[in-house]
Amino acid sequence: MPPRQRSDPSAQTRKRVLDTAERLFGERGVAAVSLRDINRAAGISQGVLHYHFGGRDALVEAILERSLPAINDERRRMYEALVAAGRPPQARDVIEILCLPLARMALGRQAAGRRFLRCLGRLHEEHNPVRARIADRHLADIPILDMLQTLAPAAPSPRIEWYLGMVMNVIHTTLGELGRAAQPWQLALIAEPMDPAEQVQALVDFICEGVGALA
């Protein structure tokens, strides 16, 4: 029998801090959560968070870098497959690139995936500069705005950016609550159930319909 690998207490502490901060930021927003709040909720002594992360911005960056690379790698593969197919992008192509990797995280990682999406949504709503910098870096080689402009060539660039921001708000909010039946907007599904995968497809269909409003 191979020897049992010992867990790394430092890695466990780091994960506990990240999980706790991710949950609190998603619930309250970054500005409303102090480092003391995170220390207390994570059950760690003062100074541990500072030792592992240094401060609030570094903590936000660590939360994002824990999940965004895999999400955007999948987005990049979807975009590269579209380019390889040699056809112009359709509305569904663009929305699926934005939405489906996040949906698969929500469905695959369940509570942990939804927790990250709620945090990501809060950071997006608050125009968090760390989130903006990291998101821009990860999406630099996926020309989402250019594809939307191709779909609506007469739309001015600010309107395209406004639309993309609105779409991401809808995606983050909806997927962050996926499967939480107690949420008010989910109550209607009691009478007419939809499983989470069907909800994702309905979300994509809904957003695709809105692309026409850009023209």
C-alpha cells in the first residue's frame, strides 16, 4: 500500500481563507467586508490572512486566479473552434462562449461554483479594479467586443460595451443562484419544473434574443 500523503496545513488554511472571503464578498460586496470579518469567519487568528495574502486586493486576485484561468481556457478553446470552422460568429456563438464555461462550473462544482459566481458578480457590479484588470488580461485574445460589433455593425462602440456589461450581470446573477429553489425568481419553477441544464439553455436563448436590440 502506498504511503498516505499528508495534507499541507498551510494550503488548507489558505483554502479556508479564500473560501470564506469568496462567500462574504459574494454576500456583502468587497467594501463591506473587513479583513477582521474574514479572519473571524474563517476561524483564524489575526495576521494569518496578511501572512498568506498581504491585503484585500491580493486576496481578490487570488480568488479570481483560482477559478478564472480554467474558465477562460475553455472560452478560448470554444473561440478557436469557431475560427477553425471558418464561419462568421452568430449571436449564440458569442453568448455560449461567455455563458457555458461559467454554467459548467456552477453545475459541476455545485455550491462552490455558485459561490464563486456570486463573488464574481459582486466584483463586476462594484467595478472592482482588480477584477477588471484580471478579466481583461484573461480575455485579451478572445475578441468578444469585436464579435458583437460584427453582429451589430451599425451600433456605436459604447452601446456594445453597455450590452456586454448588462449580459454579464444577467449571467453572473442567474448562474450564481442556479438550483437555489428558495430564490424568488425560481419559485415559478415549482409549478413548471426545469432542471439546471434546461435553465442554462433558457438563459442562453433569452440573451440571444436581446442581441437584436443592438442593431
